[in-house]
Amino acid sequence: MRSARRHSRLARAKTKASGKSERDMALIDEAAAVRDNAYAPYSAFRVGAAVRAGSGAVFTGVNVENAAYPEGTCAEAGAIAAMVAAGETAIAEVAVIADCPDPVAPCGGCRQKIAEFAGPDVVVTMGTVAGARAQLTVRDMLPGAFAKSSMDKA
Ligand code: THU
């Protein structure tokens, strides 16, 4: 859905605070909108992600691939990096979307990246472009996560 109305609403929201948009779209819609900017010439698998930070501000990211394949980065990593660069370190909500048969599953590395900033009850919404949705808590998405406390001395 690329209506002019939706785009002007997004543009208006984004002028409010340096690229952050406010609570005027479902987070999965923010992820779907930014997915248009994914750079995926190698896999042709475009992914969009959005995180709502503790302040309520939304940060988005896309996958950015590279001719040196391992240098590519995931959409979730981009959204998290934007959040941290803006001075926020708490994730309240996550959404990720791609064009696949079932709601896109964040990769293992991204589950770990999300768990760094999100508590166990934070909800991750996964979607498909066709409209399927699924939700998991961070607890269920990465049971037994390695965390800062894992490095405490016994
Ligand atoms: N990808 C993401 O952006 N997020 C995920 O959680 C799964 C995979 C991207 C990485 C790569 O550019 C493409 O999807 C295919 O693996």
C-alpha cells in the first residue's frame, strides 16, 4: 500500500524529530514502508525492520548486502544501530517483515542483538508482505540467551 495519504502521514511524522516517527502507524507498517529501501541485489530478499524505543520513538532499518557477502547486514541490525546512535538503549517493541511464505523469522544473530536491548516480555511481530502475522516474546524467541550476566564470576 503506497497511497499518497500514507506517505504524507509518514513524512509529517518524520519531520517531528530527526527521522524518528511517532505512534501514528503500527510498527509492522513502519517496517513494511522502509523495506522499499532494502539493498538486496544478491539475495533479492528484501527485509524491513522497526524498533520502538523506550521513549516511543521508532527507528527503522533494512538489510544492506555487499559484494563481499559476509559484510551484509540485517534489517534488525540497522534499526538497532539507528536507535543506539540516537541515544536510546531500551527496545519496547520490534517488527520485521519480508516477502516470504511464512512470517519472517529473525536470524539467530538478530535474536541476540534484540535480546541485548529488549526485556524477555518484549513482543516481536513478524510479517509477510501478503499480510500474515506472527508474534513471539523475546523470551520465546531466544531461550537461554547469553547475556551480560552470563559473564559474572561464579
Ligand atoms: N535478513 C535480515 O535482514 N534479517 C533477518 O533476520 C534474516 C535475514 C537478510 C540478510 C540477507 O540480506 C537476506 O535477508 C537473506 O538472508
